[in-house]
Amino acid sequence: MFSSLRNTKIYLRRIMKKVFLIVIGIIIFIGFVGSKASKTTDKSVDSAVPIPTTTVQPVIAVTENEREIFYKYDENYRQVLNVAQIIDKNLHKNAISLTAEQFQISTEQAEQIVDKVTKARPTTKEIEIYETYETKLDEAIDNTLPGKSTDEKAVNTEVAKKYSISIPKLKAIYVLVLSNTEYQEQRNSKIAQENEERQVKNLIENRKKILQDYIKKLDDTGMNQFIESISYKYASTNECSIVVKVRNTWHSQLKQVRLQATQNLWSLWSQSYFLEDEKDKCRMELVDLNGNNVGGSSWLGGSVVNVKD
């Protein structure tokens, strides 16, 4: 129980940390999007970042220099935000002006480049850096003691050093990939598929262990003397019906003895899976060496067993 509580706390801390990072990303882009929106609408620039109507992005060719201009814009925006402490359309304008001056281009060119980069798909390298940061941050959160803050600065330093880039550039890349809807949908779909495959694998291993434990119980109680083999009836991972193949010596026993043995076999099996009120979900079929039915659970429920004469 304590392990479960700790895992829950770690999960919640991870979610809170990522929500914080997403908010930071939105803050960076809200000025840019808000500035562009203000040219065509009177709505507040503090409204939420618009969600793209489509996640299929056109192929946009972006040069390395244009990406460097965007990285610097992101760094400049953070700096003017730290000074101003409030979000308004002037933040984007000031960040654009600084970036244009640093690269000796016009403010119109700077704004066009920033717009272009945000619409383009991140590069393979940018995605690799983003995913590395995500992995390292998750590890840091997992290793953070309850009640303590995750050392995010250490994560920033480690990842930036690994790729020989500055921390401001790392943050710009993170925001760029984080805000890319097409990539995020593909990544989430991949993660969901991997989790599903992992869950199925775990269930298969769990089913195998449950069956092995059941067979061991039969060995310990001496009830396996009439049993040739035991296997699951269905491949489905949420199914707990089994087939018990009995030896020829089974048929020479009195019917009442076989019935009691079948009841005991089912009782032990039902203890392997469900709570008391769900035991009837566990079913059992008895077959001879040729696969002919000789008893087991009835259609009324797993616990209602019978044997043939």
C-alpha cells in the first residue's frame, strides 16, 4: 500500500512539473501569437493560444540560420518577460526588435522567420534533444524525495552539456517541440501503443505465473496424480478459463470422488484470480486424453461443476 501511495505521489509531481513547463511554453508563444492576432482582431492578447484546425503540417523548409534566429528570439522574450513581469503585446515586439538588431535584419524579417519556424516541423535533432530532456526530467522527478523540489537546473545543465548547447537554446528547443501539435500527437500515440504492448506483456507473464503457482499448489496437495496437463482455454489476457486434461486413471474413480476432486480443483483455481463475489468468472473444463469433455463448470457459473458418468 505504501509503495502504491509513493508511486501516486511521484506521478502527481511529474504531472505538475510538466504542466509548469507547458505553461512556460505558452507564455513564450502567447506574446508572439497575441501580437499577430492583434493586427486582425480586437480580442485580448492574453487569451489562450489558438489550437490549429489541422495537425497535418505542410513541409516548410527552414535553414539552420533561421532556427538560430528563433532560438535567440525565444531567449530575448524570456529576458524581456523577466524584466516586465507581465504579459502584453509589447513583449513580443521588444523581443523581435532585439533579435533583428542582433542579426542585423529588419523587424519584419525577424517576425516572418519566427512565424515560419514555429509552423515548421522540428528537426530530428531537436526532437532527440526534447525527448532526452523529458527522460532526464522524469528520472529526476522519480528520484526526488517526497516534499522536496526536483532539481530542474541540474537537468538543464546535464542535457545542455550533452548536446554542447546553451541552456537558453535548450529551453527554446523544448518549447518549439512541445508546441508542435503534429509531433506531440504522434508521440502520444506511440507512447500509448508502447504502454498497451507493455501491459499485454505483463498480463501474459502474470497469467503464466498464476498457472504455474496453481500447478505447484496441486503438487503440494497431491491432487495432480490424475492430471496430465493444464492450460488456458482462451488466449485473451483477461480470460481465466482453463482446460484440465485428466489421465485414464481418472475415469476408474467413483463419480462422487471425481466430483469432490473437481470441486477442489475449481476452488483452488478460483482463489488465484478474483475476489469472493467474482469467483464464478473462473471456469474449468475437464477433458480426457483425446480432448472429450468429461466435466467441469456449467453455464450457470464457474463454481457449479459436474462430472460425467
